[in-house]
Amino acid sequence: MRELDLESWKRKDIFNLYYQFDIPQVSLCTPLNVTRVYEFAKSKDLSFYFCMCHVFYTALLKFEEFMIRSIKGKIVIEDGEFVNICANREGEEIFKIITGRYYRDIEKFCNETKKKLENQTTFTEPLPPGVRRSQVIAYISCAPWFEFTHLTHPQDVQRNSFVPHVSFDKMKINEKGERWVNVSLQVNHAAIDGILIAKLLDEVNSIITHL
């Protein structure tokens, strides 16, 4: 973790404006071709959803702006080491929140996340001792039962959260046999603008292409 030098930061004016807002988060929804992710997951006997989570966590870590956090009045670039994923066990309706480590190896990540989901007995588990909540890269969830074109997430207006939210909807298959999902992304506008979101989506597509 290191403190961000706001005075020399090129996005200082954007930050100073939106940081004062009660709710500075913005959200958008965009379609994403996930055919390659689906094929990769099936070939490795991995969870498609956990593969999608790994793709986005890996992409988010490429840009330090997505790891900006507010800690005790200081604006910092946090170390992204942990994940927070909403998931259901097969046959259950009540979801659990999985908090685990991020692993660069996608197969290890998917297998460790699956193991945590299978073994977790409570709705959520605390982070390990000494771990900061701000080290969570993003909150990721999915709604595989229906399609959506917009989604917002619960917010605590008493806390200016910078942790991104990512969600996926029900997979669609078009006439070409391509698989698509809509991706909802909610971010803090004090740190993130449209250009950064575009760069993130380009990185996501690049990662998918090279699976």
C-alpha cells in the first residue's frame, strides 16, 4: 500500500469534484462475448463463473486506479490480494459470500474458490487476521437466472467506497453459436472515468483471447 500523491495526479480535479458527493458511484452495463471463457472452463472442468471472476480480477489489477482506496482520510493505492464473490452451492437458494486469496494461476484460483464454497458453513467469513478490507480487489456476483441491462448495488452512504462491483447476468447464445453475458460494472467516479473503463474492457477481452 502506498499513499497517492493527489497534487501531482493527472485526475486530481476529477477526484476533488466527485469525492465530495454523497453517492459518487456510477454504474453501467455492457455485453461481453464469453465464448472462449466458456470453452476454456469446460475443457479444464472448471466453473465458468469462477473463470469469469478470475478474468476480471486479473484485468482490474492491471490498473492502479481500480485499487484506489480511502483509509482513515488518506487516499492510497492498495495491494489487491483478496477476492469477494457471491455464489450459490448447487441445490441451494441462499448465496454465500466467499472471501479468499487471488491467485494468478486461473486453475488454482477456481479450484481454491470452489473448495471454499463447498466447505463454508456460514453466510460469510471474516478476512484473515491482519488483512485489510481495502485489499479486496472487487465484489463480484452474478444473476444467472435472468438477463439485465442495468444493476445497482447496496451502498453505505456513510462510507465512501472505492471497491468496484462486477456482476454477470444470464448467458445468451446467438445465431452464430456465440455466448454472451451482460456485465455490470459499478465504480467510484472520483477514481474512475469512461476512458479507464474502456481500457479495462479492452484488457478483459485481451485476457479472454489468450486463455
